[in-house]
Amino acid sequence: MFTLSILDQSPILSGDTAQDALNRTIELAQVAERLGFKRFWVSEHHQSKEVAGSSPEVLVSHILAKTEKIIVGSGGVMLTHYSPYKVAENFHVLANLAPGRVDLGIGKAPGGLPQSTKALQYNGLSNPEDFNDRLKQLIRYINKQDELSVEPATRIAPEVILLGGSVSSAKFAAEQKIPYVFAQFINGNEEQLIEAAKLYKAIYPTGIFMVGAAVIAAATEDEAERLAKDTDLYRVYLETGEKFTLTNFESAERFGKESGKTYRVERVPSPAIYGTIDKIEKHFTLFQNYGVDEIIVHNPVLEKEARLTSIELISQLNAVTQS
């Protein structure tokens, strides 16, 4: 059995409105709680017509009010856009509303296209180069290690967790003594996952190393393969050496054009794990063998009933029960 959680990106399915997508996320959180998943996270995306979650802290608040026991968090807040102090304030409020049930997942990616990134900066606030400093400052605020206090004070602080997809980010999380999530659903390189887990545990043996994996479970192998058909990724390489991963070719092309730089787009085979529950279990066992403590299940299925069926099947492998 495995410790399992869920990351939901509030996809806007065919024929849906954004309101439909957000309501479905609330319903899925309630299902996740009933099925015994440990955490339920929501993501941050900007300028997207495919997903509805642009403000995770707002959505987290609503989900906390609609559930009773499951831990709810951001997967994650894109800290390059924001003041660490304001992020700490937001999550202190959430931690007071639901003590012991709030995760503060932090990411480095822009979470959107260049135009929305520029709009979020407004006064030049966004700077990916100072991300590590921002995260260190945020940790100090949350852990009450800064002379400047964050109010309201918390009885149980939110858990700060770093999300990334590289060995270097895993190393940084270990050095800061915080949990880490390797985003396998973005970077499917198995060797890098293994190296990241090994290095993290070498530096921080008691730390929690998680993997965020795109997982599709179905009653038959053929059905799972059909659902996984359109889950390839598209990577944009800029002339500056930067690279960004998107879920469809149109968004990747738009990203390249909005960047104003020379670029190329490369199709990346889907990192999704798909199949019957027996096949999924074998993959999860591999993760455990790599040193993974917890699996965050990202559900890329874009059909309503099949999305729920996949989560229900995966829950059969869940070792966690909410008490």
C-alpha cells in the first residue's frame, strides 16, 4: 500500500464553463477525502483557457470549508510573482481557519505565458533569479524566525513544500529541511528522479520526498491507452537557454512568440503512467524503491466519468485513511 494524495488542475472539459471546472474540483476534493487520500492540492495557472485555477489560495479556502479532514494545499504558489510576506499572510489566515490542514506548496515556474507573467510583475517584482532567496525568506516568516512577525499568528503553521523537477531543486529543499515534490508529470526522466531522491535523502534523511505523477487507471489496458492518447507535452526552448513545458502545441507556440526571442518547440512523449490497477501498482512500487515517501496523483484524464473512475481505482492502493 502507498501514501497517496491528489493534485487537481481544474481542467475545463469540453462543453464546460470555468465555474463547472471549479465545482468539479470541489466535488473531487470531497471524493478524495472519502476515499482516504492524504492531501488535495490545487495548481496555479495564468492566461489559460484549459484550466480554471489561477488563484490557489482562494480555491484552497473554499475547499477547506467544503471538507472536514483532508489536508488541502497549493500545488503550488508561483513565488517568483509574489512577496514572501504576503504569501505568508495568506497562508497564516488559512492555517487559522483550518489548523493542521494546510500545505503551502511553492513552485518556481511562471505558471503562464509571457504576457501574463509581465502583467503579474507590474512593478518588476517577478525575478526567477532570486527564487531561492524568496523561499528562504518565506520559510523564515512561516517558522517565526524573522524579526518581522506575520499576523495573524498560527497555532499550527502551514507546511512549506517545494515543488520542482530537477536534482538541484531537490538538493535545495533538503538543505532547507522542507519536503520536496519531484514533478514527474513534467519531467519524466527516471534517472533524474532517482538521482534527486538519492541526493535529497543523503542530505535530509528524515525529510519527505514525494513524486507528482500523471496517473491514468482504467478497467482495461486498451481503455487506459485511449485515455492517455493526447497527454504528450510540448517543450519550448528559448535562445537564452531557458525551457518551459506546456500541455499543447498551440500554447507552446504562443509562449515562444510572446517571449520575443528565438525559440523552438519540441514534442515530448507523455510521462503519464497508465493501465489497469495492477500495472499502476507496479509503477508505484518502483517509486517506493527509489526512496519516494508519498505519491501525488495528477489526473490528466479529460472525460468526466473516466476522471472519477481513475481516481476510484487508484484509491484501492491507498494506505492512508482519514480518521
